[in-house]
Amino acid sequence: MRHTLTFLETQYAQLTEHLFGEGHDRERAAYLLCGLSRTATEARLLVRQVICVPDSDLLSQSDHNLSIPASSFLPVMKKADREQTCFVLVHSHPKGVPNHSEQDDREEPGLFRTAYNRISTKDALHASLIVSEPKMMQGRVWLDGGETYPIDVIRIVGRRIRFIPRGGLYGSVDTSFHDRAVRAFGPDLQPLLKSLTVGVVGTGGTGSSVTEQLIRLGVGHLIVADGQSLERSNVSRVYGSQTDDVGISKAVLMGRLARHLGFGTRVDLIKRPVTYQSEMKKFRDCDIIFGCTDDQWGRSLLSLFSIEYSVPIFDIGIKIDSKDGVIRSIPGRVTTLIPGQPCLLCRRQVTPEGVAAEQLQELAPEEADKRRREGYIPELPDAEPAVIAFTTATAALAIGEFLNRLTGFKGEDYQAGELLIRFDESAIRKPGAIQQPGCICTDATRIGRGDQARFLGLTWREE
Ligand SMILES: [Zn+2]
Ligand SMILES: [Zn+2]
């Protein structure tokens, strides 16, 4: 079982400004209220709120010592109980000592016994975190019985996507196959890529190209979903497919592709759409997801998932507008979904009506036909035009954005929630967007909510 913690960049900035602001030569404290995502392999704390402790609330404070009174932590535990969250104590070690001190070891058992007694959150997991430098953290979770386990990875998600592994170091990896990438980005990227679990939802023209690039880049673990089987018309674009594969699950083809490439990539295959909650839930193990589906229903679920589980998603879309064999436009799009940023609904890539029409078609096709005849919902679209040059190029644009969030190669000031490439104009733009009032993405209470009685707060289709 891995234990991890995910911050948003904005939350992390709030925390470090408090801990390392003026007068930072003394230890300082804060609390985190967190949602929780529990799978068979990982317990993931998701930061929902940062609560800074003013110096005036402390009993004592020096460069190697801190004493926090019950009048400071009890109200926070009460709030955690009321809001059904987990409780994390954070304090700084301004002298740079990364580990918990002897004093921490003496005081924390009692504190976390109190936390388990006071906080009734179901399956709660509480933790303590030491921040010894603004980019150096180390933590441990406390179980109900007083056992502790180290936090294996801390994620910080935002303009950059950063990972702080336990002790600040990854194990070494064989980089002989990736020598040219090491020459580009330096030695740190390969062990990070090897450690990542990346999801790919939809493995058609764009998704199969994304999958092949992720494998060749050296990503260690992929979770790949596609509910459809290969059709004759797909072979011209789907990487890893052959003409005699028609009828085989596209997800299964991605598994074969990974085996053939021989990098030892672990691939979990999902052969049903993510509109089934049991399949969507499997993506809770991902560090990052690529949305390569062409349906609005799947995209709307990914938008919500990104917010409630604080997982960054690169959503890819492409549309060739052609009439009577004459191209009118070819826009390709890469949208990066980060909690607190405009979502696919804000950008009108997904509309509630579009999602509802697809749900009706899938779940009650006869009713959908009837309403279509009566003119209440639009005609079903014909098969869309698609060409490998444009699906592959848009996939590559998304992989570039992924590499930038990991390495920052586009510079610290670079910001693009969306890239739009117009193949018919040879132009790349960064269209701006704002969060639309009332949109699901503006509801701060959704951020980092994690597991709840109803997954994503939705009613799901029958399994
Ligand atoms: Zn300490
Ligand atoms: Zn939105």
C-alpha cells in the first residue's frame, strides 16, 4: 500500500508563504484538511484546505522547537469531523532537518490518538508533514492503532506538475534506451517517468498515438481504456493495429503494442467505456490522464474527476470540417484540466444538452429515436472525417504540454490552459477562457473531495 499526498500549486504556495515568510527562522505550523482516495494499492490524501496557525497561538516557538496548544488543534479537528475530512499537521524545520525530531516522535502519538477519537470521518487517515525547505517535504501517516508509514510521494499540481518522492530521491533507472532524451532534459526526467502511472481514455487515432509516445518515453505504468473494437476504417490511424485485427478490442491492441516495444511497461487494460463507474474508478490510481475520447459524456466525467481527485488531465480533440471533399478547417485542440481553472464546460467543448443526448442514445435508444423523429434532439452525426497526420500531430502537441508541466522547458512564465492548432492555417494559438459563473468547476467544495458515498456525486448507469 502506497501512501501519498496531493496539493494544488495554489494551496502549496499558501502553505510555504506562511512557513517561510518573514520570521521564518522559527518553526511554524499549519493544518491541512484533506479528502481521501483509497484503492487496492494507494491511499491518497487530497488537500482541500490549508489552515495556517498564527505565531500568537503557539505556546512556544524556536528554531528547533514548537509547542501547539489544544486550543489551536481541537477546533480544526472539530471542523474535520463536521466536514468529514482527514487531518494533517504540518510544521517547518527551518534549520533544514528533513526528518521528524525526537520531540515530534514524543508528541505525535497523543495528538493523533486525539484525532482518531475526535474525527468520525469514515476510513479516515491522518498524517503529519515536515517542510524543511520550500521544495522539500517529508511526511508520515498515522493509523488508528498508532502505527506509522512514510508518505511515499507528494504531488503538487498546477502550472507545473511536481513530484517529491520520499527522501527527495528516486531509485536509479537504466537510461541506455533514452540517452537522447537525457541529452535533452537531463538525468532527472527518466526516473520520474518510470515512476508515473498515466491513464489514457480512448485509444483511437489520438489515444493510440499518445500511448505509443508514452511507452517510448519510458512511462512505467499505463491504464488504458477503450470500449470499442477495431473497425476497418480505424487501421489507417490506430498505432499498434493491423488490417487483420478488425474486431479486436482497441484496449487489447495497446497491451500488445507495449509488449512488442519491449520497454517492460506495465499496462492495465479496460475494455469498457469509462461511463461505467467501476471502470472510471480505476483511474484513481493515475498521476496524470490523457482524455482522447470523442464523446461528450466521457469528457464530462473526466472534467469532474479532475476536480474531485485533483488529477491533471490533458484532453485532446480534433475536427476536420470538410464538405464534398473540400477542407474548410482542421482545428486540433489540447486542453489541460487543473482544479480551479476553466473546464471543458466553460470552454463549450462539452454542453449539458450534448451529454444528455448521448446518455439517452446509449441507455434508451428507442426513446432517443422517437425524440429525434419528433425533432427534440439532433440527428446522429455521420462518421467524422479523420486523417493520421492530424491525429498524430495533435497527440504530439499534448505530449509536449505533458513534458512541459513535468520539466518547465517552456519557461516559468508559460501558461496555456488550451492550445489550438489550425492545420489549415499552419498556426498555433493559446485561446483564453474564464470560468463561467455557476459552472461545476467554480464550486470550491468539490476540489479534492475524493471518495464519497456516491462516486463523483453522480447517479451511474447499471453495471
Ligand atoms: Zn519537528
Ligand atoms: Zn467550468
